Amino acid sequence: MFSEACIQKKAISRQDCANKETNQNSTFVNKTEPAIGTFHNDEHNITKSSALLSRTPNLRDSDQVTMRRTLRHYFLDTFNTYESLFDCLASENAFYIKPISLRHPLIFYYGHTATFFINKLLLARLINERVDQRMESIFAVGVDEMSWDDLNEANYDWPSVHDVKAYRDKVRTLVLDLIDHAPLHMPIDWENPWWAIIMGIEHERIHLETSSVLIRQHDLSMVKSSPNWQPNNYSGVAPENQLIHVAAGKVRLAKDKTSPFYGWDNEYGVHDAEITAFEASKFLVSNQEFLEFVEAKGYQTAEYWTEEGQGWLQFTNAEHPTFWRKAPDGWYLRLMTEEVCMPWDWPVEVNYHEAKAFCNWKKQQTGHAVRLPTEDEWYRLYDIASIRDVGAAPAQANIHLDHGASSCPVNQFAQGEFYDVVGNVWQWTETPIYPFEGFEVHPIYDDFSTPTFDERHNLIKGGSWISTGNESLHSARYAFRRHFFQHAGFRYVISGEINSVPASHYETDKLMSEYAEFHYGDEYFGVPNFSKALVELAVATLTKHQLDGLPKHTALDLGCASGRATFELARYFDQVTGVDFSARFIGQAVQLAKGETLRYTLIDEGELVSYKSRSLAGLKLEDTKHKVGFFQGDACNLKPVLTGYDFILAANLIDRLYDPAKFLSSIHERLNVGGVLMLASPYTWLSEHTPRKDWIGGFKKDGETFTTSDGLQALLSKHFCLIQEPQEIPFVIRETKRKFQHTLSEVTFWQRTA
Amino acid sequence: MFSEACIQKKAISRQDCANKETNQNSTFVNKTEPAIGTFHNDEHNITKSSALLSRTPNLRDSDQVTMRRTLRHYFLDTFNTYESLFDCLASENAFYIKPISLRHPLIFYYGHTATFFINKLLLARLINERVDQRMESIFAVGVDEMSWDDLNEANYDWPSVHDVKAYRDKVRTLVLDLIDHAPLHMPIDWENPWWAIIMGIEHERIHLETSSVLIRQHDLSMVKSSPNWQPNNYSGVAPENQLIHVAAGKVRLAKDKTSPFYGWDNEYGVHDAEITAFEASKFLVSNQEFLEFVEAKGYQTAEYWTEEGQGWLQFTNAEHPTFWRKAPDGWYLRLMTEEVCMPWDWPVEVNYHEAKAFCNWKKQQTGHAVRLPTEDEWYRLYDIASIRDVGAAPAQANIHLDHGASSCPVNQFAQGEFYDVVGNVWQWTETPIYPFEGFEVHPIYDDFSTPTFDERHNLIKGGSWISTGNESLHSARYAFRRHFFQHAGFRYVISGEINSVPASHYETDKLMSEYAEFHYGDEYFGVPNFSKALVELAVATLTKHQLDGLPKHTALDLGCASGRATFELARYFDQVTGVDFSARFIGQAVQLAKGETLRYTLIDEGELVSYKSRSLAGLKLEDTKHKVGFFQGDACNLKPVLTGYDFILAANLIDRLYDPAKFLSSIHERLNVGGVLMLASPYTWLSEHTPRKDWIGGFKKDGETFTTSDGLQALLSKHFCLIQEPQEIPFVIRETKRKFQHTLSEVTFWQRTA
């Protein structure tokens, strides 16, 4: 069907498609106003207007009546614009044929944004029942490419377009009724049930963009031109790119819950960064500029590609950007509903891997440290370009559908010294998305961001021509898998090495998460934090026995697990070493010691989880982080260097050792004479950890009861004396929201005497 | 070595061994005083005396000085008499050759009673260190026949007799020093550390008897006559046995901790029994009387033997009592150090199986319901014979070594109308040993009785000629495996069926024990009993919602487990049915409902356990036992008869069902309209109990959080309305002394509306 390519193309410029030599002096031609506008509010009687698509509203600076009016407008504008997008489909059939194999067909996305409203309104308790059980079951869950193997077509028996439209109408009526009549207490903030309404609208704005990408990926036979979705007709000669120096500076992001604009969970919190000076390309990389890479056999040269990029390349056999098509008469570009002769001055649209490969090629060509910007560097550009969020006037950027339904030349919108810091196409960054300090999930949408905190979703910044509402804001943070296509391209920078990306993923391993919570999390049943209680008891005991004059230079925390006691000991000791057999546990401690945030999910019930995060700062332990060191090691076979300690703690360790007697018989060698060994254990002997023959107590010996306490005395008395009577310290490990282990650990203090 | 039998025999009477026809009129011959007496207190300078062996002392009715003197005497008398028993061994070799393959050689028993003192004194903290680590390791643990596979000779490197004697001397000195100088607070009772001293002495008295049996089982070449251990020379014609009528009556046993005499744990508590009238044999069964059974091919006739007895018979190929030997010239009887012509008027010595087979043969011969007496029937005989415990004067019974080192004729000691209710040989009963109500283990000897509470150890009563100290008392309760030999015979009775034996064994299965404690045991962390709290909440809720006027005829406790809530509901409902999938759990409830005591061990630490027991009476639930019924059943597939209930409780059930939706969708059918369903669950969904696809909540449904609470609403709303907001009730399950599960169960009440 592509046999006569130019049948399907529109003349976008006077240039011949075959003529890739562009005239540097050509100017915009056929300059027309963009075809996009808003639909007036009259609910079902849609009339096109040239007014701008409504902006995401200020949710604080308004009285209740005005707010209802604003939201009515914002909702209808969104709902109607979204529906109009589907006018670009050529037939009913086009709703049911999948544009790409790993996503649902568009009929799903047509229904999905309506169902999303219902689901969130139910969770917010703004409504109590469903509109249509069947529709809402079908349209609830989208498909993330990550979970492609879940997509079983056999499960879907899609309803007709007519029925889905009727369903959408019911939802429209319901939402409008809520906006008009539901009780409203201003302001609308994160905790306000009305947040769910804005969430529904902003969610639909996102799908406005992603559905436009799917339409663009549909076979040309499946789409048709729509008067509401006309591309930009500007094109000319691509400008030669230049590098512009950017001075060092600071970036601060600190959206908090008093912000008047809706935000997704990942935008909140505080982030400060120091940016060293760098150079950045004045323009986004144009099709013209990218062509050099294609022609330099960039797609055939593995060395330019990351390992992950090579994998993608082998899988797809790509030879050029996905929306490019090479015909005998030259290059064409696929837009949403048509194919056009290549507009060489428009930004190239690629995935991260292609952008990265280009940079690596450029680096080799130039000898400069070319790469993509980080998110922080993008914010630095934003700051120096003195950009502001879109307002009532048309944006000074190809964004928010203010200037047509396509890209435009990379040299159309100047922003300070740069062009397109915001708008035109999204810009890939080197930064995998991560949560800021203070991040919390929103209770009615806990899987918006968290599944992307996996170091495999990179941030895209700046928005595209169809990025509207929240998407267009400075604070917006969207991320996609690196091989994913959006209306996204890139700008390159020359700069130094990138600091390692902050850990972003949530620990979901049950044991790891339980220990993170056990060491750093909440208290349950009023039982104080165990590690903290142990260290406080240690200090009190040393004082009580007038041993507080002993040196407190070094302490060893054996079996430190996630490390809390190590940090707590560092409040009192100059240098504390944490040792655990498990490198995974130590990983948590190391992460905290680096100043990073430990994130983990806790099982609430079945598969439902809570999201938690902790940092040393929040625990007032930040001052200890330079006094601790963590090492993987075996308590029964310690490295020789671990010696000369003034204090050794072994908490919940001895009944998990494979040879506790070996440990206890030699531990004095690691402690200075006069130093103190603190043991804490519930004496839960289990053959899975300690062979029965190696238990040190908890059995009948020579016919009589022989407790672990007896065993400790027998093993330690040669080198230690027991300072005081054993006592029990409780601890609680949370397994689910309602199920806990509640244990008593017997604590003994032993002073080394010989 | 038995080729010339009579070389080894002594003339015990003028009768010819070959002449088994006895003269009914023959009288005792060669009547001499017995050779047994005590050894005077002079520690190492033992002089034989004709004084009686000291009796177990009154531990209350004495001042401290007198008590010390009494104990010194009692200890030395015991220690010395025990040592003198080993004079019966013919050589050092005889200490090391095992008399029977499944027990240790006698050297062990020589050392063991001394080591036992040390172990118990250590536990009682009367001493702080061992006398001899090596000896005490070797001599600590005896061998119960039950654990014969633990007996690995390779582990033993026995010390010399000389060394053991030296060790015994050290222990003697130590104990005497304690008796003379350790602080003593009167009275010496169960809690008093000095109890350990009496325990050691009484323990040695037991071994005095059991070692005498081992000596009797030794090869004749291994033993020698000792002046201190001369058998009785009385013998004559065996009397014809007669049956004597015993009127119905009551037996009460109620030894409590204020008793002035030492007792083993199993003697304490309260036991009341109503004894129906029966007939009992006047005499113990004599060798003469038993010969009829032997000659009637009793050992060759399987039908007389119990199944267990047949097993023993096949294993041993026994054809007559173990101490009998048939020689060409007639029958001989093995005594401790010699073999004698059969004294036909002495009591036959057999194990339980032989005694039982004799009774069954006799039953067949006579058509009467012949059997062994129960323990209660033995006490009834004791009562009507007006017997009293041995005092300062020689016993009116062949007991306590007062009348020689062997049995004597069955018609020598009349006690009321009967002979030998007490003394001569122990008498097997039909009763497996069990603990009385109120039984507790003694903390320093927790495995004296408990391992025998297994329905495989039958009580022997009355004592033998060598039963001294506690063994000789009315309250004594000793039990042995039914195939075991002691100086034991029997008396038979004609009586009705025996009531089923009270359950005596301790549940040791971890899960079963944990549930017994969870339902009936102690409270931990101040969390009230869960079942009780649920039922109290149910009553309060019905009242609060003015539903307390609803009928309270019948209630159903689904997933009742060990049944506590069933009993608690029966405080308020006329009839309560408990149903559980597990017959083992229900077994606990049924046992309690029968008025029996539930006994179980709880893990303290490793293999160490605590012993617990609970009965309805102790929980003030005795009145409910006639209102409950327990059935095994599947909550997802209930029997049709289980319907028409006014109230249904399902506590901690739904997340353990394989199909909770099936259960919830049909449970209304079992409830009267207006009736109330109470659910309690921590919603701990685990695929091991409920396949993931059958969870009713605890997952994302259509992309949104769907809690179990949502699932309950969805499944129940057709037939029920939720009475009030869910609330959480905590429960604690003890796993070890220091490790607990602490869980919150969400409780909802649902009234059936349709």
C-alpha cells in the first residue's frame, strides 16, 4: 500500500522530497494558523473554536463557584478533545486492529479514560457505584510494554464503538453532575476527594498524547485526515546546530502540597543539584542533522550503541528513525494521519537508544564528551532561558496544541539563546526517573510512578506539541522505557561524567522489606525500635557498671543486617563496623550511608502493598554516616583485620549461625581486654540455620535441661564475666498490615577479662 | 551352665522339686528372720544391723535440727543399702556384662544414682558445680527400653568399679555436707530446694528395686549370694484361690502439696472414682495357680493374648514365666542370686501380657468376666482392707525389705479378708498411667512421668518385697511398659467393662500444641483470649444493635479448630455446633467436652518444653459441655443438616479455605433470616491455602486496589447487610517461650436480610 508513496503525502514545502540538500536560506512557507482549538462547553453540541485548549487550573486561587465553572470547562475541553482524536481513525475497524502488537487496540484507549474517572471517583468515595460493570472491567487496565506477556487477546471481547461512546456519555454526565453538585471544600489539594476529578482529567490529557502516538503508529490505511488535527505546514532549511556555553549553577525543585497546580506523585518532594558548566546544542537535533548519523552507517555500527541499545537494534533491525521511510525518491516522514516529504528542519524523533548512539557517534567524530543532558541539566537550561509555564496567551513554544498537530522547525521557537527547551518534541535525558526526597504515593493511584522506579525508565523533558495540562508544566516528570517511541527527540550536551543515578527502585523482596521496616520503619504495638533500644541499653549498662569510662573508639556490629544498630552505635563510638553474611542486607545500610533513601514496599494484604521510604536524615542519624563502614563477612570466620574493638554487638545472630560455638569460643580475640560483648537472641534454634548437633543449648544434656544461657556461660566463661542478669528486649517484625512476629530477645553483657 | 540345675539351687523346702502336687496342709518351714537390715550411720564404717530400713520421712512434722538428723540417716541408709546390693555381683566383670541387651550394664546403675544427686542439686542451686564432669556425663542418662535404638555401646567407655566407688564417696560426702550445713527452711516441700535431696534419695530407692531385677536377670555365673540379700525360706502348699465380694464404693485420691511425704509428680492432684461392686481373688495368683494356664497351653493359644501380647509372645517365644525354668526333674525359680525348686505358693511373676492372657483363659474356663483390676479397684481393696502405710514397726506385708530379699507365700500376709493387697510382688492393673486433675511436672524433673503418659505404660500397685520409701506408700504410682518384668505378679477380679482410660498423653505436635495454648492457655502481651473476646464482642454487638432479642437457640462455629469459641458461644446459645476440617483439632475439643484434661507441651527453647494442661472446669466452662457438638466438615461443602442457625461464627477461616467465594456465596443458606454471620480474619492470603485465583480480595482488580473487605461486600451484599464498621481484634500464638505471632483479625458482622 506504500507503492505510490507520494499519493499519501502532502506537500509540506515546495522542496522536492528527493532533494535532501536543503537551502539554508529558505523561509517558512505556507504559514497558516494551526487547526487545533477547543470545543465549547455546550455538552453535546460540539463546536470548534480557535480558543486555546484550556490550561491545567489553579486549584487554590478561586472560590467554589468559579472552581466548579473552571473544572466544568477543563473537563469538557479534555473529554471532547480526546474524543475528537478518534476522528482520525479511518473506520470502525481501525479501533480494533492493534497499531503495535504489544499494546491494546485503540478501542481500549477510547473507553479507558472514562473508566479511569469512575475507578478513581469510587476510591475517593465521590461516587458509590459503578456506571457499567462490564465496560469498567474491560477498560480498566492498560498494557505497559513491560507486561506484554499478560496481553492475551482471547480475554477481550471488545464492545462496539457506539456502545463505548454511549458509555462515555454516561460518564460525562456523571462527572459534570459531580462538578456541579458534589460538596466542594476549597482548596482542592492532594487530600481532597476532588483531586480524583483533576486526576481523571490529567490522566486523559496523557492519553491524548499517547493515543496520538498510537494513531501515528497505525497503518496509513487505518487513519484519515481530520480538520481538528492538521499538522503544521512550516518547514524550511535545517539550521546548522551550535553549542552554547551554560554556566555552572544550581537547580532546585521543591513542589510541595501547597502548590496550586495538580501534580503526579513523582513531582513532589525536594531536589537540589549543583550543575557544573556545560555546553548544549542550540537546537534540538533535526532530521537533517540526524541524517548524517544514518548515512555514516550509525545503525550498523555496534560500538555507538549501549548494550541494551544493541539488543533493541538486533530485535528490530532498525536502519533509521521509526517514523522515517526511505522511498526511491527520497525520505518521507510519517505524521499522525499522513506521510510527508521529509521536513529536514523538524526535530528527529527517536528513542533513547538512537539518541544515545548519535551522541556516541558525535563524540567519536568530534572528540568531545557528547551525551544527552541529565534531567538536572535540562532544568538548568530551563532556568537560564527564563521560561515560564504556559499561560492564557499562546505559548512561545510548540506545546499544548497551541501551534498545530505536529512538530515544527527546530529554529521556530527561540527561548533565550536556545530553541525548544520546551515544546516541539520531548527530549530524552540520561536520567532514569527516581523519586525526590519526600516522595509519597497518592493513595488512590499508587502505581502511577512506582513501577517505573526501576532504573529502566528514562525521563523525557520539555513536552511535545501535544503535551497539555500537567504535561506542559515545568514540574512535569514523565519517563518511558528507553526503547519506547513518543513524539520525542533530543538535544545533546558536552559535559562531564554523570553522577550515579540515585537508587529509585522499591525493594519488594519480602524479607528485605521486612528488615528495612524492622530497622528503620514504624513501631508496632508500642514496641520501641529494637536496634535503638539495644544501643540505649548498652549505654545505660556501661554507665551503670561504671564502664562508661572505657574507650569508645571502635565498635563492631556483627550480623548487622540492614545496619540500624551500626548507625545507632556511631552516636557513641568513633568508628563502627557493620558486618553481615548477607550482601543484600548490607546493601540497604550502604545505601543509607551514602545519603540515599531506602525505599521498600510492605505487604498489606495479599498482593496489596504500602510504599515506604526512609533516610538517615529523617532518623536524625545523618551525622553518623561518616563513622560507619559495612562489610560482608562470616561471623564464624571473620577476617583478621576485624579486631581490637572496644565493644561488640551480636544481635539476633547466634541462633542463625552454622557454628555458634566456634563464634563464641573465638570472639574474645576481636575485643580488647576490658571491652564488652553484647549478645541479644531469642534462642530460636532451627536446624535449617544451625545443625542440631551445633546448638549451644535448648536441649537436655546428660538428662538435664541445658538452656542457651547455660551454653553461653560454658562457652564464654573462660574469657568473659557476665556483667548483669539477662534481660529481655522485645521486637516486632511486620509481615502484613495485620500479621506480625513479636519476639523477645534475651540480652546479656560480657566483659572480656582475659 | 544349667546342665546340672540343682547344683545351683538351694533347698527352699522339704518338697522335691519334681513333686508339683502340693500338700494343702503343709506349713511354713525353716522359718527364720529375714537377713535384711539397715546400715548404721557411721559414714564409711558400715555395720549391719537388724533395724528396719528407714522409712520415707515426714518432711513437715519436725524442727530443722531433727530434720537434718533424719535426712542424714535416710540418705546413708539408702546410699549404703544400694551399694550393698552390688555385693551380689560375682566379679568385676559382672558390672560390665549386660544382664539384658536393652539396658546398660550394672556399672551404669552403680554410678547413676550418685550422678542423679549432683544433677538435681545443681538444678535446685544447692550446689554450683559438678563433682566429676566425666563421671557425670557417663552416668547421667539411663536407658528406657523405649529408646533402645539410642543405646550405642561404642559411646561408652566405662570407668572402673574402684573409680566409681571413689566417685560415689565424693558424692556421699557432698550430700552429707549439705544435709549438715546447707541453709534449711522448714518445711521441705515441692518448692524447697531441699526437695532435690529427697528426690535423690527416693530415686535411689527406685533403683534399689530395679537393679535387684537386673541382678535377677543376670546369668547365675555373674551373681553370688550375699549375707545381706538372703531370700525368704518360707514355702508350702499353695492355697486354693477364692473370690471375695467387694461392695460398691468410692475412691478418692487427693495428695496435695501440703502432704508431709515426698511424692513424684504423678501422685499429686485429685481423682475421684465410683467403683461398682466386683469380686476379687483373695490371694495373688501363685506359681501353682499359674501352672494350670501353662499346662493348658496358655502360651501357645493366641486367642488369650491381646494383639500387643501376641507380638511380644512371637518376639520372645516365651512358654512360661521368665523366672521359671523347666528342668528334667521339675520346675525351678530364679531368685536374685540363686535358683530354687519352685516355691508353688509364692506369687507368680509375669508381665502384663501374661497376666492378661491368664485372665482371658480363666474367663473362658469359668464363663466369668475375669480381668485384672483397675487402679481404682486396687485402691478400693486397699480401703476395705483398712491398710495403712508402713510405720516404725515391721510391716504387716512383705514390703520394704522388712521380711527378706524375696517373695513369700501368697497366704502369709493377711490384710483384711485379702492377702497381699500390699507387698510381696507388684500387681499389674488394667490402667495405663495418666495424670490426675491438677497434675504438674516438677521443674527439676520434668521427664519423670510425662514420657509414660502414652497409654503404653500400665500401673503396677502394692509394691514388692523390695519396694521401700515412697514406693511403699498408698499414694505411689509406678508404671511400666506392659511387656516389662519387675518383681510383679497379679490378682484377678470379676467385674464389668472398664471405663475408657482418661487421655494421658501430652500433645507434642507443634501446631496442635500451639492451638491448644491459643484457645485455652495463657495470655501474652496482655492480649485477651481471642475466642472469648470474639464471643463477648458478638454479644455486645447484638445488644448494641438491639438484636439481642433475636433467637439464641443454635449457633455454628465454623473452623472451630480446638473449639474454644464453641464453648464460649454455649454460654449464650442453647446448642452450638463446632465444625472443623481437621479431625485432630476437633479431637482436642471433644476431649475437653468429655470432661477430660487437654495436655500439651509447648516449646520453650530448642527442644526444651513446658508441660501444660487445661480442662473446662478450670476455665469455668464446664456447664457448656452438654450444649456443644463437634463435627469434622468442610466449610466449602457443608453437610445439609448443618442449617437453621441463629448465629454463625467463622473465625480465622476464610483465608484458609480453598474456595472462600463458594463458602461466602452459600453461607446464608445455613442461617435463619435475621440471623447474624460473624467473620474474623487477618486476611492473610497464601497460595498454599487458597489458590491465587480464588482469593476474594487483596489484589488489584481492574487496576484498582480491591481489599478483602471489598470482596466480602461484593459476595455477601445480596443476602446480608453489614451491621457496623469493621474492627480489629488481636490474637497471639505462642511459638516458643520468646517467639510469638501477633495478629489482628478484622471482625465484621453481617445480618441476613434475604
